[in-house]
Amino acid sequence: MLFLSHFSTKPHLLFSSLSSSSLRPRLPKFPFYPSYFTKSPSCPSIACHVSTTGGGGAAQMESSASVDSVTHDLKNQRLDTETETDGGDESKMTKKLKALEDLNWDHSFVRELPGDPRTDSIPREVLHACYTKVSPSAEVENPQLVAWSESVADSLELDPKEFERPDFPLFFSGATPLAGAVPYAQCYGGHQFGMWAGQLGDGRAITLGEILNSKSERWELQLKGAGKTPYSRFADGLAVLRSSIREFLCSEAMHFLGIPTTRALCLVTTGKFVTRDMFYDGNPKEEPGAIVCRVAQSFLRFGSYQIHASRGQEDLDIVRTLADYAIRHHFRHIENMNKSESLSFSTGDEDHSVVDLTSNKYAAWAVEVAERTASLVAQWQGVGFTHGVLNTDNMSVLGLTIDYGPFGFLDAFDPSFTPNTTDLPGRRYCFANQPDIGLWNVAQFSTTLAAAKLIDDKEANYVMERYGTKFMDEYQAIMTKKLGLPKYNKQIISKLLNNMAVDKVDYTNFFRALSNVKADPSIPEDELLVPLKAVLLDIGKERKEAWISWVLSYIQELSSSGISDEQRKALMNSVNPKYVLRNYLCQSAIDAAELGDFGEVRRLLKLMERPYDEQPGMEKYARLPPAWAYRPGVCMLSCSS
């Protein structure tokens, strides 16, 4: 199936690996802006019907009203006992901070899923297993704590005093085993740059286990860069300080932007050097080694399911077992659906077929995974974040941003921007393509579930439809809020992004400055651009006229909102960050850290914890990138880390 990206000028053969010829989704070409790249049809409308077993007719609703229906309705159909399990009245609970030795470990993943009978780290194909038990093995010499997240420690209910312990770096470099941990590496596969890559797995990440806090929240702790595993292939299983600082900081920056993400508890140096060829040009160099402790409710990926489906009939039962595990622990509202209610949805097919999500929990789960993914990608587009390596093994089933490699936030608005040098030839994973790639990845996930007989072709197609509808609703709502508009206006948003692309306007700074525009139609024409003077740099007369024309139409739209300029400014500033983790900021912290000064890493962490606040005295961190930031290894990176 040929699939034309909304920013691409040529089609990609994206669905060549679909195993079922009956999977023919009406794939939306997302009307992402600017419009001059390609004209795209609107996302297909999906009629939603909600009925009860004893009811008569069903009320039809518009697609916009139904976009949140699946997740919303499923989450509200819960057994009363789940509320008790979740902790009940939190105001009555007291949270006791714990020492490392007192953490409440649980090991559901290794307890409930099939494991590798071998425990060595020799690179090999691991069959019929979801994980291999393996211990951290990175060489360590006087490891040092670089930084740690108070927020993550709070979620784990870990006493902040623990970070002052002299042996803390030994625990989180893997040199000293944590009491109660049962370390393992996960087995998964994936499509890399659109091609099936077979077994991949945790090649340098070792999960220590799961921590349960007083609210029964489950958090996996994982050491990235902790040594070889059976999934390391020809690599050394290690990580360098450069990439570890980037992952640590961006994990926390994304969280405080309000975007679902894996987290980072701490970052330690190993005291050893690691050889890396950053640009794959035959010039390797020694870099300081480091290990970051990643934290998430689960590190399950699309590829966690794909690998078992790819191995034929014998391993298809593992796909079901793994799906049951995810639903049981991370989608309990689906496990506890009230079977007396029926959630049925028209697929919009010519035969007016219906998908009933309460009759198949796997279909309900797949829909929610698709919607979470769509919502996540829409949020990326809103803040100008480009992941850089959207392979299926880097897609979380929980809808989290995962695996921070050569990521980048937009500086000058360029829809074709990719931060990954490996991606340059085709720009498959560029900023503009992310919504389409998210859909392609969801299609691979749906195909996997269909191969395991967990969902049928009709349900698989519906999963992909839900992705498109959810993405468009979320993205339109985000852009409407970013502009402070009373309602979505495609023409105004489209023209704005066209102008920004032509004049290479800084994405983050422009939207922050836009809140200074007054909704006053009487402002003289020669004063209209004054609030945007700092972000509209070096524009000629023709471009100035184009911007004046846009501001006039924008002000006209704002004047119908009925809210004051002050209210609108506050609302816009609450969704348009002043500070994002630009690559050059990361590099400044890396340069200092490699010389033994961790102060800038810690300052950036504190800064990114309040991205929407003005933070007087920190304005320099919102500046445009300096000239040196455009050198290789800063604005663009390879996957080598």
C-alpha cells in the first residue's frame, strides 16, 4: 500500500510488511500545516454508537464528540474494588519515605511471563522468552552522582537523603547489587527505518525490577549502559556521558512540559572511558562512560509483541500472554469492563459494520494504545519536538516518549527537520512525518495482534481509524490553545505556519511572543508587528506585508473571543513554554560535565522543571542558538551513543 505523507513529495511503500491483504485502512493524510507541501483530505468521520443490552436505538454522535469516547467510557466502567486497590482517599494516606534497602520490590514481569532458561550475556537469538535474567556488568571505577530528580524520587517514595550516601553511585552504576532486585533484559524486535530488523532487545539496558509505592503504583527501574546482554549483538552494552545527559535531562523536561514520557531517577558516571565513533566516519574517540536510571510504569514496546508474532505459530501464544499481562497491570479499566454495557462503533465501511469493544478486550486495548500514541504525537507537534528514531521498538504501548537518542526541539521552523544524521537521506522521521509514522507503527502493532488472533481485520482497521481521528482532534485543540483562538481556525493556523516556514521563525519563541498581541482592531498598521519584533528577524518589505496581513486576520478572530488580553496571555503562556531543552543547551552542559563540572546539568534540570514560568534571571536559556550550535554533533546527531 502506498502511503503519501502530508509533508512528503513522494510516496513510501510503508505497508509492504502487512501480512493480511484484508487490512485496508482508509489512511488519513493528516492535514498538517503548512499547506504548501501537499493538500490533504480531512480525516474520515467515524460515527459512534453507545448502546445497552436492554436498550432500543442508539444515538449517533459527531466524530468530534466521539473522539474521547473509547478511553473515557472504558475508564469509567470500573469495578468499585479498583478504587480501593488504587489507594482510596489519598488525603487519609501518609507517605513514608524509604531507604534503598526498604523499597517494596515486585517482579511481576519475570514472575508471570516466560523467561530465557539461560542467564549468560553471550549475544544470541533468544527464543520463546520475553526476557533474560542478566546482571549489570559495566566496569566501574569511583563512580560519581551527576544529578538526580526529586520528582521521580518522590514518586518512588525514596528518601532524598539516600542520594547523599557514599555508596549510592555504586548501586546505580550496577557495581553493587540492590537488595531485592531481580535484574533482566527484555526481548523485543522491531521495524527500523521501515524494515523488519528481527530480534533487537535491551542491548545495554538492564531492568532491576518493579517498585510498588504506597498508592500501589508500579514503577520499573532500569539501568541504561550497564553492560552486555544477549541482545547486545556486536555492541559493548555501555553508554557515554554525552548521550546519558541528553536522556536524563529530556526525560524530565518532557514530563514538566506535560508530555507522557519515561522518567529518569539519576545519572552517574562510571569512571571509565568508552570508545565511540560519533559520526560513523572511522574516527572513534574515548568518551566518559555513564549510566542513567530510567523509570517507567512499563518499558513494553510495540516490538515486544512483534518479535513473538514474527516467529510463527509456536510463539503466538506469547503475544496473548504478553497482552494479558499489559492489560492486567497497566490497563485495568479494560480488564474490569462492565459486560452489561456495550460500546459499539460504526467503522464507516460500506456494509455499515460495527465493532463492539466490550466483546473483545484486546480490541479495546489496541484502540487505547492507538489513541494514546496519537495523543502523544500531537503533543510532540505542539511543542516542536522531533524524536528522531521512531522505529517500532521505540514505541511504548503506554503511549510514553521512550528512548531519547538524536532528538531535537525545533529552533527555526522547518517541517523537514530531522535531528538524526542517519535519517538524512529520506528524512523518514522528520518533524512533519511524525503523525504518519505514528500511524504506520500502529498498523504494525495491529497486524501483530491480528496475526495472534487477538483482533480480527475489521477491528485492526478500526484501531487505525481511531488513531487518525484522535490525532486530528488533539492536534487541532493544541494549536487552537497555542494561538489563544476562541475556536479552531484552519486558515489562520495554516497561513501562520506557512509564514513561519518561509521566514525560518523560531518555533518556541514565536508562540511565546504571540501572547503579547492585543485584540484591538484599531491598532495602526505600522504598529501591528511591534509585539513580534524580537522574533521576526531580517524580513523584507514583501514578507512584512504578509505578516501584517496575517496579524490583521488574527486580531479579527481574537476580538470575538470575549476574554481580556491579560486572560488570553496567561492562558497562552500556560501552553507555550518559554524554555525547551534545545540541543545547544544540552551540549553546553555536556562540555562542562566532561571536564568534571556537573553544575550546568543541575541548573538545566531545575530550569526545565518550570518551562512555562518566566524565571527572571534565566532569560539567556531562551535565546536563539549561537553560531557554534549548528556544527555537527550539536544540532544533529547520529544514533551512536
